[in-house]
Amino acid sequence: MMLTLATGPLMGQTAQEVADNLNLPALEPGAKQLPLPQVPEGVVIRLGGADYEQIISAEGRVAPVLSATPVQVFFKVTKDGETAQSKDYEVVVKPAAAAPEGANPKPQTIPAILQWQGGQGEWSLPSGKLTLHCADKKLAALVAEDFTKLMNQGAAVKNAHACLVGEDKAADISLRLTQDEARLGKEGYVLNVSPEGVQIDACTPAGLYWGTRTLLQILAREGKAPVGKAVDVPRYALRGFMLDIARTPYSLQDLRDVVNAMAWYKMNDLHLVINNNYIFHENYVDAGRDPFKESYSAFRLESKVKGEDGTPLTAQDLSYSKKEFRELIDYAKARGVNIVPEFDTPGHALSFTRVRPDLIYQGPMNHVKRRCEMLDAANPETLKFVGGVFDEFLLPDADNGCDNRPVFENCVVHVGSDEFFGNAEDYRKYTDGILRHVLSRGYTPRVWGSLSHRNGKTPVVSEGVQMNLWSTGWMKPDQAVAQGYNVINTNDAHLYIVPFANYYRADKNHKWLYNNWVPNRIGGTVMPAGHPQLLGATFAVWNDMTDLRHNGYGLRDIWGSLTGTMDVLSQKMWGLSKSPSSFEQHRDLVKSIGLGPAFACESLWPTKARNASYSMVPNTPQSLGLRGIAPDYHLVMDVELEEVRPGEEQVLLSGPEGEFVAVMKDGTVGLRRADAMEFSWDVKLPVGKRLKLELIGTPGKTRLLVDGEEVQKLTLNNYRSLNEDFAKRTKDVLSTFVLPMQEVGKSFRGKVNSIKVKY
């Protein structure tokens, strides 16, 4: 789409000056084509792109809208052989007809609905049975489960339910696939609410699922939905979050909870760092210790790879089987979330170097005390070794438990490549090799941007490669775009979180993010909002505080940091920049909407005050069949221990969330969470005495009382401390514990006379 026009007074301007001083013609209501600005004779102008390409296409076609919608566009101007890129210009696309008086206002959701045309009246959930139609049976089952949970939330008798009906029958909610991809894209949807029911149309199951999140948010907040029509599309295709699961373990249920929270806010990209290690190896070196032997590292997936001495690549404290991880990928995909697994090499690769110590980098490098984690990027054998590890997950395998599907099938695959402190040419050659290996297997690779800091002559492939722009010192955004990478804003200054550290705390700047952050500003570089190479943005949670610096924290201790960043960034990346207009109004909206039916049980922090209790006299062992209870709670158990066998554990309460252990292997009372964190109190239960045990759970702390007397000393058993001469950690320990209530007396040698829980 090009236009060349003459306007004499502008003849002396450069291409950039012309681009930055364009006058856009007004767009008439119902316009179907974007008119181009006039430029001097001999100047060529073309549309560069729009942030909402579903509304203004690359060819300038304008889609019809339901309500006035601002769109950011930019242009490319060529003059005297020089091409310049303009700043963003805002175009307000208006509907052909104004909204009628008395129409329902747009309901409030997170992220905000983009377009809305209100009607009159409302639709409410039926009190008993909700009928639902969707041709996609898996999606239908998920949606039916969510609506059933919502309908029963807070009810004393939980007998409401959603049931599926065929296409030939009328349904309260109907989900339909359509072919309107030009207007809706892969994630957009149309939500049409009438007094008789709701219809959601989309081009993909993901779009339909997002439409149901919007409807559920409306109903969770209001209990009813206003009659009207919405057309909602995302501003950016990639809206994500990176979680370092290597340096702090997370259970599979933790990761499913993260997926559910992301889906509630229409975040669609979950980047999981599979391997990493404690990075402050100098703490060991300076104390006369060997970090190669002592520093914590983990590779969280089941792998066949072992060293010559039998050292396994797979972490021994917590890992996922290939089948479990494949199921997690499928679980997330069904909820609109794409999982991006990362194997980080050649740096942060202590798990790899312990298997192949012969491949530790030997060249000159910065941070020599961290050499133990650096793979030899100059050695072709390193690329062969790492490529083989990737292939275990990229290629079909009849023995992987995934029905001969690759574990990472259809995933974007991250190759890491950050913070390598050796030779630049070695780094560039290795990074090019591992990227090409992933490409050769038919996958889209992603990489941490580092080529500006590791500048050199060796070319690194860019076609079909995604790049996280995390530090402008390591990779300059303009260079990444010029070299052909599709980029993701993960700028460390604004989007990094290191829990319990005194640096990188985006979670303490939510108000600033809401008021000031924009996805297209990366450090000091501002890209056009609709630049075709800008995929979107992700924030990142790095668990640097592991090993010597770990305090026992788990997902529940950082939950507010995660979800509080999600709710802000989802709004900024899906919809209008700020809606509501103030951060305080946004947070009030967050509270009124809650986290959705996936969290209607007690698995996460409650959004509403609880006042419930549970009491029974069990026969042990016995299945209770209850979900875990998150803090705050008060457990009282009347027990009598009859026998202790050396080295044998005795579990009082157990479930997917963990175990409350009456007798650990050393005889003490303790807790073991599903994320593999283990705690113990400095007390042993006497044999043959009837006791009153109390467990009081609050966020950050779990207290134990025996016959009314609190046990003071609690130890974190997982990590050691140089300050305590490698003794078990006892100071400043976070012992947050979700009380497991699935089974009582699993291996308890004694009597449980009663159980009472208040929460």
C-alpha cells in the first residue's frame, strides 16, 4: 500500500522528519479503509503496522467495530533512498451508528473488553441446571466444570450443575467455532448476551475459552450478565510469564495452579526454566569449598542421561516424568496457555557439567569462580551432548510414556544462552549451533538476547527465532530487530522478580507498572506498538535465593507477587492501556472478581473470608477425600502413639499437598510439602501417651503445639548455610503449609481419637 503526493513546504525535510510530522486524516464512522497521510512529491509512504491488526490490517483495511476503539499505527517513509520509521499515531475507529440511549454499560473485566455494544436487560445463571452446547467435547467438559463450581460457590448444598446438550437442543450457553479469522484472529471472540442465554463465537478453542473467562468474571462479580455484544481481541499475541522451577522446586499441582491463574487473565505463554543452579559460587570458593560439588543445581525432567560415574542429569529432590510433563503441556494447552520449556546452556549448566565434567569451559573468562557451571562452548562435543539431551524431548520415543509423541510436541523451545562469561566467538558459534539443531527438529526456538554483549563475526541464525530482550546491555533492541529476530519484551529493570532479594522486585512496583509501563518500550528504546517483530512481553521470576540463601519459601509465599503482576500486565497487553483509569480502581476490581472457579476450593489464598469447620472421629487409616486447606487454619488432633521403629516414618495426614508427619526418620515431628520442602520441629512424641496436637497454619508460618505448649525450634531440612557451618537452617524460615486432608493415619502406629479443623 503506497502513496506519493506533493506538498511543497515539506520538500526540505528528511525522511525521518517527514515520518515524525505526519497529519492523519480523520477516520469517518464506519470507514472501511485507512487513508494515508499526504507526503511531499517524490516521497513514498506505506503503512508499517497496527497494534490491533484485527481492526486495521497490514493493507489498511478497517474492520467494523461495535464501539469507538483507539488503534496505534505507524508508517514507513522513503525519501532520497532513505527509509524512516514513524512514531505511533493514534487512530480512533468508530462504529457506523452511535449506541442507543439507555444501553447497558460495558461490564468490567480483567483484561477489559475491547468493544462493547450494550442492549437492555440481563441474563442470570439458572439456580439448578445450566445447559451448555459446544462441539469440542474436551472444551465443553472444562467449561461445564467451571460453571458448576461457580454456581455452587458459597452454597450450603452444592447441587447446582452444568450439563451438556446436543446442537439440536436449546442451550443456556452455546460455544461455536466460526471462520471470521480476519476480524478475530486466533484468540479473539464474540460474546453475545441476550435475555434467553449466551452465545460465544471464535475461530479456535482458545478464543472460545477466553470468551468463557470473560463471562465467568462478569458473573463472579455481578451474579448476572448485562444484555449486549462484545468483540474482544488481544493487542499482543504473546502475553507471558517465566518461572524458574529449577532453583526452587514446584509440584505439578503448583504449576497447574499457575496455569489456571494465567488463564483467568488471558495470559498465554508460560516459560518454565527446567535447569539452573545457585549462581553465587564464590560463596563456596571464598569459604574454601568446592562449588562443583556443593552448589545446588537441578534438571527437573526425567532423563536417561547419566555420567560415567553414574551421576544422573535428573534432579533427585523433585522431578517430573516425561508423561507428567506432557500431561502438563496438554493441561495448559486446553486452557489457552502454551508452555515453553527451557534448557539453559552453555552457562547456568551445572547439572550438565556434573554429568560431563570433561566439558567444563577451559578458556579465559570473567567470573572465574563460576567456571563450574560453564559448558565448553568451543568444543563440538558439547553441542553434540546438549543436542542429544534436547532430542530426548524433541523426537518421538515409544518408551517415553507419551504415546510415541515427543514430550515437547508443538512447543516453542527455549535454548537459554544467557550469561556465558567466556569467549564471544565461542558463544556465538555454540548458540548458532543449538538454535539450528532445534530448528532442524521442526520447532520454533527462543533464546535470551546476548549478541550485543557477545559481539563478534560469527553469524547466529535469526530466521524463525524468538528472542527475549532482557537486558539492553546484553542485547540492544534495535540490533535484534535489524538482525531479524522476533522479540519479546522481558526487560529486567521493569519485569524481573527475585523473591526475597533486595534487587529485581517488579512485584513491589505494581502501581508504577499500571500507570507507566508499556509493552513496546524496552529499556530506553521505544518500538512502534504494532511492529510486526514485537511479539509481546513476559515478566520473569528468578529464584536466585536458593541453596545458602533459601528460606523455605514456596508458591504460596510468592502467590501475590505472581498474580498481582499478572493482573496488571494482562490489562496492558490485551486491552486498552489503563481500564479502569486508576490503579486503585483496578485493584478493587481484582478483589471483586476474585480468581475464578478453579480456585473455589481451599487450594490457594481465599479471596473471601472463611468461617468453616470440620470434625470427625476417624478409623485409621481412612480416606477423608477432602481438598487441602490453605492458611489460615487451626487443626486439633487427639492421638496416641503406640510404637516407634528406628528409621521408619509415620504419617498422620496426607494428600497431594504434602504430609503432616508424626514420626520422621530421625523421630521428630515434621512437615513435607509436595514441592519437596521438608521441615521438622525439635520434639519427639512419647510412646503410650494420649496427646493433643495442634497445627496452626498462617501465611509464612506453621506452628506446632503439644498438649498446649508450643514447640519453638523449627528446622528447614533442605538447604545448608555457611553461616551455620552447613548446619540445618533454623533462622527466618518460611514454613507455609497447605493442610492435606485426603487421608488420615496413612502409616501411623497408634490411635487417632478425633480431628477438628477450623478455617
